[in-house]
Amino acid sequence: MDVNWLQVLVNSAVTGSLYLIASAGLTLIYGLCKFPYFAYAEYIALGAFIGYFVSEVMGVSLSGAFVISFLVVGAIGFLCYRGIFQPLARRGATIIHLMVASVALGLILRHLIPVFGDIFPVLEWSWSPSYFTADWAAFNLGSVRITGLWAWTVIAAIGLSIALHIMLTKSKIGKAIRATSSNPNLALASGIDVQKVIWITWSLGAGLAAIAGIFRGAETQVWPNTGWEMILPVFAVVMLGGIGNFYGAITAAFIVGLAENIGVVALTALGLSTSYRIGIAFIILIITLIVKPQGLAMLFRRS
Amino acid sequence: MDLSMYLLDLIVFIGIFSIMSLSLNLEYGFTGLPNFGKVVFFLIGAYSYALLSQAGVPFYICLIVGAIIAAVFGFLISLPALRLRIDYLAIVILTAGEIIRLIVKTEDWIGGGDWGTSVAPAIAISGTSPQVNILINIGLVYACLFICFVISRLLTNSPYGRTMRAIREDEVAAEALGKDRAKYKAQILMLGSAMAGLAGGLYVQYLHYVLPGMFMPIVTFTVWIMVLLGGPANCWGALLGACLVQIFDRGANLAKDLLTLPTDASNLQYILFGVLILLILIYRPQGLLKESAIKTRAINRIRKLKEPENNKGDYK
């Protein structure tokens, strides 16, 4: 079989970039609140739907869709924390209760999307998939095919990494997020407003999920399961990178992306169905948790 | 479908899901294992039953073997999973469940892939009315439920059950007292999986077909609602939760036909499920029934001695 390995590498970079954008927010939230936040999948789906509404139905530009989607889903993320998880945490809910609550919230948000679509038909939200109509120019670099969307995904991932790096290391709020994530009590004792840090992180994380949602929606389709379809690979990235570790997540996103694309080649060569593609991320996730639950975090630990 | 059939159908569903909620109650309620992949053991039991009955094996062997295969799978998952932290355990079981469903969905030679396959009913008497067939099913399901309930009660009231609660409350303390927590957790996961596998077999033989779409993660979540609503660590609570959730489910389906809503009612049903669970978690995390007290002969005797009227002459 003839495989264009350069194309596989490019595809891996694109998949990895998408996973990076999607997992950046989750790793921050998971690192801060110490429980797997399953409703994150619905932030991705909501982001895709809001982006779809703004850019396709209202006809605003795609960049406007990114900004509005980021802000709206960020606000939703804040409200979810303030309305559900903060009361739960204050009542001393166990980690299992928090996980179940996040699944419940995900269920509510996922099914609210078509309900909103039915009540306000102008939104054009429903269970049947819709598609972004933007026509992405595809161009060839030698033997490699690249579309405009892919190029933008990679650029967005690089831009996001640089922006988050600067934020986490240079800005006051970024340092506060890292401090709270590693030791909440010590952070509180040193005068950090932990509550505010948590609010900001939840909004920021939700907003990042929304951006990933638009990229995913533009690449495939927009429907209420858009988020759920990619949440387990995103968890794989977060676990492999080490929970709460942004630099680990960058590395892990590209490892998972590469593994998936090489895996597709391998699956085809073995004569298996390519729908097992998503299983590759599952296997990475399980192996990581069994062999090294702390993930790649130790590569990025500062002495 | 007339009303009597509808009610009988509801009773069968309550029975099958009571087995599921009893098994999750053992795992989560008593031992504190967050089994977020309950549906996968249900699926394994269901497909084992379907494939074995197609091979002409009698139904009781199909049910038992389905339960055993599910238990073996529970054991395999427990090998790596139980040494992990609680949130990792939840993710691993959830993920494993998605992989199994993906395999069943993709491989056409296992029960017809995405399109599913038909399953022969366990006990079929030709020439009888559908009511009689449903009654036979009720008998079968409730016999199994009775066995599972008795096992749960006996187990949780035994020293073994007290170890389970100890592991839930403080793993390290239990280990310090010489209880091998990984062994106990693995055994509970196996037992819970066997019960779920049994329920899966009963489910598909009643519905007469099996397809991967029946085993979405929402099933796991429904069982979680049953346990959390009824009251974790209380076997009666698990039954109560299963009843209430199934009745709620049916009621919502009936309301769908009677009411005209601006939107698809099945969406609203899931939203109501979600809201219900959030309300339980925030306002009544212990569920409707509180945890059942530990009953032993020693505790009973102390209780008797404390009551003044029984205090006389009882020096045995």
C-alpha cells in the first residue's frame, strides 16, 4: 500500500491542533476543581451552534462568530459553576456527586439545544446536522493537500498556546490560576481571591471549548453530539498531559493526533474498519491511566 | 396497546431495571465504586444471551453464562482500574464501555452490527395471548430479581457488607485493618457486573431483538438516577428508585401523546431527568430512603437491653 506519509504528518498536526484547543480549557478546569467535568462536551457543542447561528444564519463574519461564541459560552460556563457546582461544593459534595452532576448538566445542555431550536425557529438548531457553508480553498503544497480551515486551525492552536503561555507565566491572574491549582489553601493564605480565580478559569475554559467547537463544527458537522463525539479523545489528551498541566496538554494533543492518523493508516492496512479511529484515543487514555496516571507532567515540572 | 398490556410491560421494565439498580447500589452505594460504564455489562449480558440462544442453548444456561461472561469482564476491568483514583476509575470504565459498544457496532458478525439481530424469547408458548406471555416474563424477571435482592440483603448485612462500607468510608483505614481493598472491590465489581449481565439477558429476550443503539451511555445514567433517588446503600431504596424512574419515564411518554408541546417531548424528558438529579444532589444527597442500619445479633441484643420493658429476665 502506498501511503503519503507527509500528508499523514500534516493531518496529525491539524488533529493535534484541534485537540489542543479543545483540551486547554478542560485541563485548566480539571486541574482547579479536581473532578472530570463531563459537561465540557456540551460547551463544545454549544460553541459550534452559537458560531453556526452567528456566522451562517445572521451572516456575521466567522471571526465575529468566534468572539461572540467565546463570550456567550464563557458566560454560560460561569453561570453553571455559580448555579450548580459552587452550591454543591459548599455542601461538601463528594467527587462522585460532582461527576454525576456534571453528567446531568451535560444532559440538560445537550437537549436544551434542540428545544431552543424548536421554540425559536430562527436559530435553526435541531438534531439534524447542519453544516458551515464557508468555502475553504484547498491548495496543494507538493504532494500535500491543505485546506484553508486546516491552516487556520493550526494557526489558532499556535496563537492560543503563545497567548496562554504568556497569560499563565506573566500575568497576575495566570499566576493565581497556577497557584490555586497546585495548592488552594496556600493560595488562599497568600491573599489570592480563590473564588474569583475559579470563576475566571471556568469562564475561560468554557470559552476555549466554544472555539474548539466552531473548528470541529466547520470541519465535520454541527449537531448536539458534536461535543460528545470528541470528549473522550480530549480527556485522553488531558490525562496524557497530566491534569492541569497546559504544556503537557500541548505535547499530548500532538501525540494523540499523530497516533490517530497513523492508526487510521494501520487500520486500513489491517483491513479493519476506520471507525475504530476513536478507539485509538481510548486505548491511549487507558494505557496512560494504568502506566503513568500523572501523565507527561513530570517533563514540565520546574525545579 | 391496551392498558393492561401497558401496565404489564411497565412491571417487566421495573423488574429488569431494579436488578440493574441493585447491582449499582452494591458497587456505588455500599462500596463507593463510581461505575460510569454500567451499560457495558448490560450489553455483554444481552449479546451473550442473543448469541447463545441463536446457537440453540436453553434460556437458563444463556442467562447464567451471560452473567458469568459479564462478571469475567468486570474482573478484567478491575485488574488495572481498581488501583486508580476514583475519578480515573470512572473515566476508565466509561471509556471501556464506549470501546465495547464501538466493537459491537462495527463488527457485523457479532449480532448484525448496527442493525442488530432478533432474539428468541426465553419461554415461548405458542398459541397463547400476549398477556400470558408477558405474565410468564414477569414471573421470570421477578424470580431473578428476588434472587438478586436476597443476595444483596444477605451480603450487605454480613461482615463482608460491613467491610464494603468501611472501604467506602475510608479505604486506607480499611486496608490498615487488614482488608485487601483491591480484592474486595474486584469481587463487588464482578458481582455487580454479573447482575447487570443477567438483567441484559432478560431485557433482550423480552424485547426479542438486540442492537447497539439500546446501550447508549444514557442507560448508565438512568440507573444512576434510580440509585441516587431511591437512596444509596439501601436495597429497598434501589427498588423504589427503579419504580419511580420507570413510572416517570412512562408518564413522560404518555404526556407526549396527550399534550401538544412546541418541542419534541423526548428532549424535555432528558432535561427533566437532568434537573431531577441536580435537585437530588443539591437538596437531598442521601436519597429518599436513608442508608439501612447495620443489623447483627449483637446490635439487636444491645437494643433489647436498652429498652426498659425488655430489660427484666432476659439474661440468656
